[in-house]
Amino acid sequence: MPEGGIGDPRVDAALQRLDSLDELPVSEHVEQYDALHRTLQDALATIDEG
């Protein structure tokens, strides 16, 4: 992630969660990727509102 984030707090938080994947069991990775995907979809769906 770029220093200081990308500028959208939702996306920045989602990307930070990716940094912690190494600390989770592999069995929990899919759930994390699904949550990230939903967050990014929501951010894209509302991109013109900001």
C-alpha cells in the first residue's frame, strides 16, 4: 500500500487487513478475501458520490 494510503478510508482499512493475513490460519484467508472484495465493490459503487 502506498505510504499514507490511497485516500479512501474504507479501502485503506481493507488493505491493512491484508497485511495481517500472515498471522491468521490459512483456513481464514478466504473469509478475509471475501470481506475485502465486498469492501472494494462498495467503494467502487459509491465512487461518484464523493
